[in-house]
Amino acid sequence: MTEYELKKEGVEVEKPKKRVSIDFGRQGGIFLGYIIIILGFYGIIANTVMMDQFDEWIPFLDMDRTLLIWPYLSLSKNFFLPFLLLFIVCFALTYKEDIPAYGIKASLWLVPIVIAEGFLFYWSMFGMSLEPFILQFLYFEGYLNVMLLFLTVIIGSLSGMLVKKLLEKRKEGAY
């Protein structure tokens, strides 16, 4: 029967309503994690390091320029909060995935994002120069920074994977 015949017999045919729905799912969580790191990692550093002992703002030009390239130097002032935030985001990215390799892969991409973000902030505050590349790749501290970032990401991701496996075993009653 065609649509015309159905209407003629008294049966109304509803056209499907067009609804716009976006299911973010996996990509939405990854995107949210990246946004949290982009806004939070250097935001915490800026809010703790940009104040002097008299609680007055330090001008950009008087700030230690290496803090944007080597964020581990500010750990004592900000109580490890940027690295804790990175750990928690990597933990959550891996914990929510059914296949842990996807979460670990998504977490590992946070390291280049953090490094690139430091370069962009450096250039926006102090102007374009090659100094971020020199600080990152010609000094031991730059490589130490990359190693600390990767270690934080890997430990956070592996912790998320292990906690999820332990909770699944407990749920099954095997543990």
C-alpha cells in the first residue's frame, strides 16, 4: 500500500521527527579531558606562580620564563596540582574505556599538547623567539620535563586500567 492509500483508509502515517542529537560518547570524554588539561594545567601554574610573597601580581616580564617550558620547577609552589590534574585526567580517560589501549593512547597525546601549550603561552607573553625550542631540546631540564610528563601520564593511565580490572573482578566475585 502506498502512503496515499493508507491516508484514504483513515490510517494516518506519521513522518519521523527530525531531532538533532549528538552522542559524544568516547570522543566527548576525550575532548573534555583535553579541555580540562588545556585550561587547568597552566592555569594552576599561572595562578600560583604569578603572585609574589606580598600577594601582588608579578608582571609577565618579571616572571621566570622557564616555568612555561619546565613546569616541574613550580611543583613546590603549587603543591603538585598540575601534575595531579594530569594524573586524574589520564586515570579517567583510561578508566572509562572498555579497551584500555584506547585510553592509554588518548592519554599519551596529552604530553605533546602540554608542551605545545607551553610554547604558545611563551610566545603570547614574550613574543616569537626560538628560546622555547632551545630550553626544551638543548637543556637537560627540557628532557626531564618530558620524562616527568610521560611518567605522570603512564602511571595515571595504568592506574585507571588496574582499578577498572580490579573492580570488574570484584563485581564478578572472583576477587
